[in-house]
Amino acid sequence: MSTDYKFWKDIQERFKFFLMLAALCACGYLAWNQLIYIIFVLIFGGIAAAMAPLYKVSKEKIDELYYLDENNLLKAIDTIDKAYSVIRGQDFDNLLVIDKIAHLTDTLKSGEKTAKSLFTRKRLERERIDKFKREKQQEYEEWLVQKRREKGVKYGAPPDPSNRCPNNHPIRATENLRSSEPWRGIYYFPDDPDYSSEAKWCFICKEHAERDGYRRPKGNKYKGNKYKYRNF
């Protein structure tokens, strides 16, 4: 085999390897800086030398899988699958390169298997947590309906044992009016002077408080209060 033939055959093999690297970059498997470095090694060291950093990138990507969330694991699975298709479709003549390519495809398949396993595990864990949250929310809503029924109101929630209102129920309502009053009690906004009064009930908004029979306190210090409450 002539020297010229070997030379041009090597150039041809390197060009095919370069096209493979470009395809790996296009599918998102290689970053630009990784591509440039591997091409640099390819030019000055040949394909066998360039396989080392490419294999290193693959190992690093597999190690990173353990730190990804569900969405990024799905993206990783897709990217690895595309990279596998790119590399699997290559046709090199150099036996050493063929062996290294086979080793790399095995690594990719292992990475894809790992990513799918991690994705399944994280999905099942998320579904378990979501189910637990739904059950707890349903229990709370059923408990809240029962508490409202016992109190004879349609809205609001009771304060906790330390007399703090729930975060989404900022309005505090007291029940210390005279029996002659047509109202059940008085409700206070968070910036009212007497907001720290003992709460018997809590509301999301003033409309709910008034519909359940509570009124604003009387007196000049409460007039013109423009408290901006959040609608939940």
C-alpha cells in the first residue's frame, strides 16, 4: 500500500470523524468548546487521540445524570439517543477506531439506560409526593368544611392553636360584641391598630367576612384604611 494512499485514507477518515463531531454538536451532545478542543486533538493527534476527550465527555455526561431533574433527564435521554444514532451510523476502516467507536456506543447505551432508570425513579417519587399532597389537601378541605358547618359560616378558616391565622387568610375576626348587635363580630386588617386582638375566625377577604356577619370596627382610627389584601 503506497504512502500516498495511506495519507489520503487518513485524511478521509479524519474528515468522516470531523463530520461525526459536527453532527454530535448539532444534536446537542457536544458543546462548542468541547467540539473545538476535540477537533484540535484530531488535527494534531489523529482519530485515536481524539477519541479520548470524546469518551471523557461521555463519562462526564453520565455522571451528571444523577443531578438532573425529570425534565432535564428527558432531554438527556433524547440527546443520548441522537448521539448514539450518529455514532452508530459511522463507517470507519481503521480497526482501532472501530473498536473505540464500539466502546463509545456501549457507554452511550449504558448512559441511556441509567438516564431512563433515574427518570422512572424520580417520576414515581414525584407522583408519590403529589398524591400525598392531594390527600392532605383533601383532608384539610373536608376538615375545613366541617369546621365551617359547626360555626355556621360559609367562608374562612379557624386560627391555629397559637391564634395565628392561616397565611392565605390575613383578616382576623373577633366575637366580643354585645348580644344586641346584629353582627357576629368585628374583622380587622393586618395594619389595623387592634389586629392582634384574639381571633375567633379568619378570612381571605372583607367580602367573605361581611357575608358571614362580621363588620369593620368603628372609630376614626379605622376610617380611610386602604389595606390592600391579596385575593386568593
